[in-house]
Amino acid sequence: MCMIFIRLENSKKRCFSLGFLLLLCVCFIFTSGCINTEPSEQNSEPGNLIDTGIDYSDPYNWLSLPNVSKEVDIFYVYPTVSSNETGSMSISDEGDRALAQGIFAAQASVYEPYGNVFAPYYRQMTTNVKMDDGMLATDTAEFKQGAADVEDAFEYYINNLNAGRPFIIAGHSQGTMALIELIKNKFGDDEELRSRLVAAYLIGYTVTDDDLAKAGLTAAEGAYDTGVVITYNTQSPTSVGGPMLMEGAHCINPLNWKTDSTYAPASENLGARFYNDSTGEFIREVVGYSDAQIDLETGALTTTIPEGEDLDIGAYPEGVYHRYDYAFWYRNLQQNVEDRINAYLLKT
């Protein structure tokens, strides 16, 4: 697969422990493509938490700047990829940039057929963030810096790149965490911004009623509603769950797009698509890979994978398929992106 990441042709709280952070990040030390432009002078070095921000007018600081050819944009934020020892990703580190590019190929390719995908680099919290006992990761300077970068990138995108088009926001894991902060900070008091939101795919972390209320948004209830949040966390029926799934989590079933416990058999799975997330290399696609059902008690999306399937789930408890939140449901997600965009455009 050939991916071009900088496209310039023709020109309930967000709370978790250090243990959670390590689990969250060890599963995303993944991920293609190199950018040959030089970085602008800015504060982008690891551990430098002076609030000078990232210059998002510089293309070097964007993982993806597309040629605009579609009616709808996608603003995508990648999950944890960095293990930088300072606790803060350096967006000028070529290794970390390559990891972000790899996971972009694995996840953002869901959206690329239907939207212009914009994706910033950001100084995310890494596997080696330092926290005192009892400290919450969302209270760390590293997480706040990364979330602030995402907000700055979004503001630059809206003011300079979006040109009034409808848009989708999408992420996974820490990317979703940053986007939850974004919607709470930017959408709640901005009716015009909300009116242009096709949908928010906030996958791989808990989205609560409180989050939605602060953002002025609602959770998706079907396959075609718009201006809504799509969210779920994948695990086996026997799993005790992972640290991403907390009390009050919303969930929608990506096979039948229901929010109740209606069972969706594997025959409804249009195709799981697996990548080497560290390089972006496509590995295989399996139609009818697994079933899906919501556990209403926990808010988990449960699934039974094929017998004999040996998947690397990282350091998570048994059956926590956080790493595969996109992979298992890839083609169903892709179809749904098209469906929601069409539904939005029909209404406007």
C-alpha cells in the first residue's frame, strides 16, 4: 500500500493511573512514509513543556495535509505511539513520526475514500510519562500539552483549511481522549460548529453522558444519524475488561448499529482488515471475522474471534481487544462513514 501523508501536489472523568497509561501505550508502539521538509523553529522537543505551542501553519507539523477533492473533511488524531523517555513525544523525532504514519495507514484509511483527511502531529503523552503516586494522567503536563496541541491544530484547521465544509472528527485511544477534551472545550457553545459535524468517531475510550452534555452532542443511536458520537470498546465475552472502559461508557454495535443487546452474527461483518501498525503494511482481510454484542451492564462491545486465532493483545487482561478496535470492524466502519456522510449531505 502506498500512502502519501503530506499531500501538497499542485502547490467518570478522563482519569486513570500510571498502570493504565503503561497498558494504554504499550499496545500502540506501532506504525509509513517520510516527510522531507525541515521543521520550523518552535518548541517541539521532548520534555519541553513551555507553552509556546506548535506552528500548524508549517506543513512539517501535519501528518496528513490532503489535496481537497471531496465534500467532507476528516480531522483524525492518532493513538499513543511514542515511548520517548521524557514522557512527551517529540514531533521532530523521525522514529516517532514513522510510528504515527504507520497507525495512520491502519486506521485513517477507513476514512480516506470519503473525506479529505487532515491529521496533525502532536506532543502526546508517552509510555514513560512520570507521575507521582495517586496522580491522574489527565492531570499531567504531558497529557495537557498534547491535548492543547490537538486543540490548536483543530483551530488552525477550522480557520485556515476547512473553508466551511462539513467534517468528521475521528481518533483512537489517546487520540480519542484528546478529542473528548476538544469537543467539551470547543463544541458546547458553538452551534455553527456543531451544525457542520457529520459525526465523531471517538473509539477506544469511555465517552460519558457528562462528556456529551458539555459538548452539546448526543450518542449515535443508529447507522444514519448525524452530528453524533460513535464510540465503543472491544473485548471478549469472558474478559474482565480493560482500563479504557469505565462506568457510564456509551457503546454502539458497529455490525448492526444498535445500542441495545441485539446480537449481530459474524455474517454481518463485512471484513476485518489487519495491518502491521508500526509500518502501515497491510497483512490480511477476513470477511465474517467475528460477531458483536453489547454488554449492557458494562458498556463493552463483546465479540468472539475465530477459534485458533492467535492475536497479540499486548499487556491487557484476557480478551481486551483494544488494539483491534478498528481492525475487527474495518469494512463496517468504512461503510458507515459513507452512509453518515450521505445522510448529512441529503439533509443540507
